[in-house]
Amino acid sequence: MLTTAHQIDFDYPAEFFQNAQILWNDAGVQECFHRSNEYQLVDCAKYFLDTISEISKPNYVPSDQVS
């Protein structure tokens, strides 16, 4: 995945989204997130991980609209 993720037409496999959802739902990961003021984390991480089930849909189209 690391060698192809930079390609413009690269699509992440369903396994990527499934694993991201599992990790995000993990209590330990949530505890770490709540301490994210102690380390560098991109501002959009929570939005991305909260909406991963939508983003992973084959017909997902990004927009500027915030839900």
C-alpha cells in the first residue's frame, strides 16, 4: 500500500477502511485521541475517522460542506 498510495488513481482497499474503523472504535485509541493536545495530530483526523463509513463508500464524492 505504501508504494502505491501516492498514485493519483489509487483506491484504498476496503480492508483499509475496515481496519481504520476498528482502530477508531478502540478504547485505547480514543484515550490517546483525547490526549492529542500532547502530540501533533492533523486537525481533520477526528472528522475523517468519524466519517470513515461514509468516505469508504464507492460512490463517495468529497465536498466542501461540513456536516
